[in-house]
Amino acid sequence: MTFHQETVEELHRRNYDGGLDLALAENRTLTIDLQERVQAMLPQTMQSLNVGFAAGLITYLRENGELRPVRKTDPFRTDSQEVRRMLSTATRLGYWFATINPERIGSLLRIRL
């Protein structure tokens, strides 16, 4: 979703509480072809997770099935407005995905989890 310009433009400035619901209510086109985009990015996603584990950037908590970051460096900084918007969107998506149950996320985004 952070590689989809329309989604980034719609989400990067949203409030954390209720922002996803409001954005999707205002712009239902955000979920068009999302399932296909998610599936198309699966190889890159899995490769990125493998690199993250190998580099010690993320860890898996077996007891509750969570992935957690292992911060060893300062957060990524950039002068690029486009990249800052993508990072802001990723932060918001992470918050929403952590605070909304998976079934509701699937329903909101019209994807199969």
C-alpha cells in the first residue's frame, strides 16, 4: 500500500484514531485491485522479511505471533518528500494493523488474509 501513490496521498496525513475508516469511507477506490497488488508483492515481501531477520532488524515473538522491530540505529531520515509520505503511511498502517483485529482489516480493505 505504501508503493501506491493514491493510497499514500490519502493516508499519510490521517489521524491515527479512525483515520483508516474515514479514508476508506471517503475514497472507496483505495481498495480496488488491492488483493492483486498484495499478491503481486508477495515475493518482495517475503524476501524483505528474510533480509530483516538475517540482519537482526526484526524478531518474531512466538507466544503471540508478532513481528517486532529491533532498533539498532536511528530511524531512517530523508529529504525526499515522497519517501517521508511513504514512511508516514507505513507508520499509520502499522498502527492500524496492530489495533484493528485481522478480520476487520480484511473486511475494510476487501482482502483475504
